[in-house]
Amino acid sequence: MSPEFQIHGHQSPRGEGAVGGASQSKESLENMDSSIDLGEAVLPRNTAAKNPNKLTLLPLIFLIYFEVAGGPYGAEPAVQAAGALYALLGFLIFPFVWSIPESLVTAELATAIPGNGGFVLWADRAFGPFCGSLMGTWKFLSGVINSAAFPVLCADYLARVEPSVASGTPRYVTVAGMNLALSFLNYTGLTIVGYTAVALGLASLAPFVLMTAMAVPRLRPARWLTRGRGNDWRLFFNTLFWNLNFWDNASTMAGEVERPERTFPTALLSAGLMTSLGYLLPLMAGTGAVDAPQDAWGNGFFADIAGSIAGRWLKYWIEVGAVLSAIGLYEAQLSSSAFQLLGMANLRLLPRIFASRAKWFLTPWAGILTSSLITLAISFMSFNDIINSANFLYGLGMLMEFSAFLWLRKKEPNLKRPYRVPMRLPGLVLLCLVPSAFLIFVMAIASWKVFAICAALTALGIAVYYTMAVCKSRGCLAFMDEEETNGEIGTGDA
């Protein structure tokens, strides 16, 4: 997606090894607590382990793919910002600078500590509940802000076919209707969402495969060497970062994945290859086959390129594919946000209502509802600076994630790691140092408005942590108890 739309060792108090893989329970779902009568059930005791509809490899590959990319849509501003040469180099080099280190860290931690909540569990285990809560705030807010861009993007592409959707009441109805419909689809369960992502991914990528193949006879490699004029490096790096981050988001659903110790590394590798080729090949085709001015490469320009190469039929297919891609992006992000809140409830960082699951679908209904309402509210705002803040918040979370990864290697060297990055600590420091330097660079070039927004949202996250602590001490809200959290989060022992 384009940035135009965006943007101490600790021993857990919840018991020995409270964070980690799911432990097996001998109780059946029928015997679990069902104390809420509004179509949902409070299911402690490791519900994820008993869910018969666990995510398998293929759906997980496409969910990770949609967490990160969803197709080359939104890569066009890289050409607009810096020209064809730098755009191609960016999408060729940046995966090695950023995507591979983030994927390796995710693969190790998601298999060593595979409970729902993902990166929140890792920060909590490494540095304690305050850092876990702050990580949750940064990543959750960046996620729901990202989600708000996708219905808006759908409306923008639909407006190319039906101009009445471009503004006014029809636009508001379209954005709100898509939010509500897609949230209900998410409520029906990860299995349905996962296989929907497979179908959406294939349908949205197919026109780019055709466009790339049909562009071959028209390629002029010299066009790939074109450098931009008046380059906008802030837009360029934000575009790269926006289109190639969020590799760790699927970790929040690790408790729902079948055999995560094997499935996660394979899924990350497969999604990584699909994402890299999915950006690079259409950019090579578009920049090499069409002699277009630099400023023409705005959002949606791939559709115009397809039209000039193959005709209007392919242009319309790519525009429809953009809508399908945005649907997949929304579903993947909403699932991650909802299961992140469930994981935080299991850690007693949020009230137990966020650990409640729908009685029929076993989905975290409170997390889905909360994420959807926030996303819906943001969708109607003019939020360029807020969306750019998503990159900043995500960067803060990733700096803490890299720190947790290194600290856990030092603090718990004997922790069972089904997938282990094959490096010793000095090599791991170097592995994390390069992407961390890039994160600091992206954050440093942010505007003062972004700094102000992120400072305010971080303060809000700190306030939430201490408010929850007061509520726990005074019994104002119901939280998971020690026995429930141990059963739900698991052990993750060495």
C-alpha cells in the first residue's frame, strides 16, 4: 500500500515459563465455561489447541502475503519519487536489508514462543509486562490505522469505474459497508479467512502475470536506467518500508497454526519469495515497456500501463484486482489485531472479555469488534499524517522486537527453538543492526506532526497500562486468573 494512505531479565509473574507454546488440555470444548449468553463463550484453558480448524501452510502463506503486500498495488510512488532505476534497486535490495532479518526473527520467536499475541509475548517475556503492553499499543495502533486505508483504497478504485463513489454519501456508504461486511467475514473464522486469502491472492496476481508476459516484446532495458529528477526521498523510503513490512503480524495468530514450529518458517520463506517477485517483475515490465513521465507514476498507474500494453480489459482486471487485494489486506490485518488483543488478555494486560471467543466460530469477537470500530472511525478522516504515523509506531515496535530477540538469546540460551537463526550473538547483533539503522532513519525523516502524534499515542499506551493495573488491584474489571493464563499461553520451556 502507498504511504499516501499511511505512512533486565524478567520472570513472568504468571508462573514458570508462562509465555510460550500451547500446552495440551484434557477437557473438551463442551465442558468449558460459557458464561456469556450473547452468542459467545469465554474459553480459557487453551482453546486454540482444541480448535479443530487450525491454519495450515497454504492459507498461512497467503495471510502473511496479505499482511505484507497483497500485490504490487501501491509500489508506483517509488518510481514517482525517484525514477525507475532507484525504484528497481529499492525493491531488489530492500528485502535483504529489511524483510529477511525481520522474517528470520519472526520465524525463531514464533516457533519458540508460539502463543496468540506474538510480539507482545516476546516483549513481555524479555522485558516484563510494561514493555509487553507498550509493544501492544504501538503495533495495534499501527495495524488499525493501516486497516483504515484499505476500504478507502477500494472506494478510490471503484470510483474509476463508477464516478459517483468518488465523493459524498455514496463514498461514505461504500466505505462503511465494506468495513462492516469484511468484519463479519473475519468473524466467521480463520479457516474461511485463510482460504479466502488464497482465492483473493490468485485473482489479484493473475493480471500482473499476464501484463508482465505481454510486456516482454516491448521491453527497452535502457529505460530501467532512468534516474528521477527532483527526487522525494521521504516518499521513496516510506513507500519501500510500507510495502515490505509487517512480516511479524501473523505471529499474533501463532496459537491457531497447525504445527507452528514447521509451518511458520516455510510460510515466511514462501511468502517472501512471492512478495519480492510480485513487486519486482511488474515494475520491470511497466518501466521497461512504457515510456511514461516520472510524475505519472501515482497510485493506480499499473492499471493505465496494463491498458496501454494489452487493452482496456486488462486495465479493468487490474482495477478489480486492486479491490480484491484491499479486501485480503483488510482481512489479514484485522485477524492479526484481534488475536493480538486476545493474547494481551491472556497476559492479563487487558480485561478477560478480549479473551472471549465466539461460540460457533471460536473467533475473538471482542477484538474484532474493537478493531473494526476504530478502523471505521479512522476511515472517514483526512489522515495523511496519522497514516504516516503508522510507520513510526511500527518502527518503535520493531526496535523493541529486535531488542527482545537479542535479549532472549542471551537470557535464555537453552529455550527450545524449533527454528533457530544459525548465528551466534555477535552475528545476530549485526543482523538486527542494519534494519534498526534503517528504522531510525525512516523515523528521523518524519515530520514534526508525526512526532507529536506518536508521542501522544505512546502516552496513551502508558496510561492504558497503568489504568489496567489499577483496575486489577481494585477489581474494577474482570481479568483472566493465573490458572487460566497458564493454560492458555502455555509453557515454552527449554
